[in-house]
Amino acid sequence: MANATVEVTTPSETSVAVTRVFEAPAQLVWDAHTKPELIRRWMTGYEGWDMPVCDVDFRVGGAYRYEWSHPTEQGFAATGSFEEIEEPSRLVTVERMEGFEGEARNVMTLDEHDGRTTMTLVMYFGSQEARDGAIATGMTDGMSYSYDVLDDLLASL
Amino acid sequence: MALAATADRTEGLLDATFAALADPTRRAIIERLAQGEASVTELAAPFEISQPAISKHLKVLERAGLVSRHRQAQRRMCRLEAAPMAEAERYLEAFRQHWEAAYQRLDALLAELQGERTEGGGGDAGRANGS
């Protein structure tokens, strides 16, 4: 059975690491991260979000653009480029979220054993502030709000 | 806009907290204080570093609002202030849940792709269904 739990760690002051095991060969996990028709089937978080734009020019130096939209929440977008491509084990991209300062260098590695793949994604930011902001944004973008956190924020405004 | 203002405020809170947590000695100090108040001397005991070095760590933790100090007669006492830790943990947990939601969808997609494979299905595996 897959380890269906994402592990999130902060290996340094300017990075965040996400680790997850998938019940699938590395090539499929790779495809799901790099082919637009597959990416938009899962990279949407919670229900209600759509990914109207998923443009990928998949080559070293090529660019990509993602846009997420929701009927009532503020949408957002990310743009990036491919720095390293070693199919199907290592993918390095440089990405920025529109409206936010700075960019992150994302290193994804896929390690396959017995038909299961461990995916490790390390996001390197230019500063601690940017790293912390990215973690906070993951919460405030509407994709992962939990009610007790919302209550606390409203109480403090 | 409300969300941006909130993000600015919370970034400041997270800065100091994550900086404080990035050091193993400081994490050990926090773990000890989670069990109850301790004096600076007691905190320094398990480590082979000087008291001034411990005090430096305590300053970082104080600036992050994680630890507060007070005097009890002759002893300099330290206490864990749990609120910033809880806040940072909540943010990390929310971040983790954001990724978990996406990866659960990826699990379903991967299962579907492998189902098509074993059935000998060719063609466009995982074609987006007109979203």
C-alpha cells in the first residue's frame, strides 16, 4: 500500500521539502508531472479549483505556465522554466508565483523500487522570508484553509 | 487586499519561528522547556557548550517569541511560549494538507493509467475529460 502521507520538512532556513511515495513506476509519475493533459488532472488541490491554463514547452530552457481558477476564490498563476531534465529521475525547474517576489528552484527526484516510486521535491527559495511566505501562501490561497485557522486570523485583524 | 495583508503579517511571524527551529540545539531547548520551566543553568547542562552560547540561543528563541525569561530569586528561569510554535505548526500542516489533496488526485490518476496499461489500452492515456 502506498505511503499515502505527504511528509513536509524544512531542511534549511530557505528550503522546504515534500516527500511522497506512489504506487506506480517512475515513468508514470514523471509523465504526470510533465504532460499538460495529465498535470491538470491532479495539480488542482481541493474541489472547485480548475486549471484553465497548463502550457508546457518541455525542453531544457523551455517555459511553462499554470493558471488556477475558482468560481469565488482569487485565482493565481505560476510561470517557470526547465533547468535540468533527466527522464524519469530528475527534474529541475525555476518557478515564480505571479504577484510574489522572487523565484524558487525546485528539484524533483524520483526513486523507483519494486514498482513504487518515492518522489522528493525540494524547493529552494532566495530568502527565508520568501520560503516562509510560500508556506503561508499555501494556506491563504483558499486551497487549504481550515476553519480554526480562519477563526484565529479573523479574530486578530 | 485582505489576503495579501494577512500574508505580510504572517511572514514576519514565521521568519523568526522557523529561524529559531532551524538549529538542533534550539530544538532541544524547546523540547526540554515543553516539559516545564527550567533555569539557564539546567538548560545548558546537557550540552557541551558554554552558558554564553546557550544565552545566545535563548535570545534567538526570545526574539521569535517562543521563550520568555524571568527571575525566580537567584535563578534565571525560562518558559516556553507555545503560541508561535502552534502557529508555525498550523501553517506547515496546512501546507502539507494542500499537497496531500493534490497527491491523492495523482494517486487516482496513476491507478487509472496503470489500469489502462494492463488492459492493453493504447492511445492517449489520461486524456483530460474536457475540463
